[in-house]
Amino acid sequence: MTSAESSPAVVTAWFAQRLPQEWTAAAAPEVTVDREEITVLLTLTAPETAEGATDAEKAEGIAGLIARFREDTRDRRIAIAREAEHRYRRKVAWGVRVGDRRELFTHLAVPVMTRLRQPERQVLDTLVEAGVARSRAHALAWCVRLVGSNTAEWLGDLRTAMERVEQVRNAGPASGATAGGAEAEPQAD
């Protein structure tokens, strides 16, 4: 499958048509695609609670809804994930959003190799020593989340620009083809 065939827009369109309608009744699925994983986040309607219910009671109602949805849809989600994993050659993770609560069921934690110089390692070590993180790896993930949340708009603009570059690249002439569309003949030396 080419990168154009597995672009975020293509993957999102596939899931939008493949998912059962009752899973998408509240909102369209939020599909996120990277090199290793496709995350499908479904929106559930918050459960009704008794008038005057406490925040703790509302939270427990949401937790129960999420647990029931996860259990009731497990077999179907696994079947759809297997189909998508075969089609797009990426793992599929599932999650739900209920109000402002977001919960991922299973997702990858991918090791990323990086070389850090002493000043960067000192930042990570400070976070560990201060109890902000359990390890350098956890500290690095914390830093990435912090940057992501503080620069979300900029990162979104950058992703949009990269998608546009990919579209232009895919619309260009195929490598190895001549203007007439025929394959170029190899040059004799």
C-alpha cells in the first residue's frame, strides 16, 4: 500500500464507512495516524444521572459506560482492527471520549532512539530527581506532551503543510515515466 493509499484522510474515510453507525451516532470518529499506529477515538453520549448527582457519581456513571462499551464491542473492534491492520500495515488502538474525559483502551508505547547531549540529559535527570518523572524515558515523554500541548496550533499547521506537500508530490509525474506516460528506456553507457 502506498503512502497516498494510507494517508490520514484515506484511513479516516475507511473507518468512517467501516464502523457501525451506533458507534458514531454522537460524533464522527477521531482517527489519528502515524507510522506505527492508527488510533480510533469514538465519542459516547454521557449517561443520564439523577438531578443533584455529585461529581463523583457522574464520574462513576461515565466509568461504567466506558467499561460496558469496551466489553460489549470488544469482538467487533478486534475484527475491524485486524482488517485495518492488514490493509494499512499499522496497529489499531481504540479509545472513547465522554464529555471531557478521554480514555484509550490499548495503544502502543514505541521506543524511540535518540542521542542526547549532557544539557538535555540534565533536564531529564532534574525531572526524575524532582519526582516529576519515574525515569529518563518517562521524563522525555512528559517533555514531548508539554511541547505538544503548548504548541498544538503550530504543530497542526505544520502537519497540514506536510499533508499538502504529500498531495503535490503524489500529483506529480511518476518517477521513471516520460512525458507521454511510457516508461523511460535505460540509457546505454
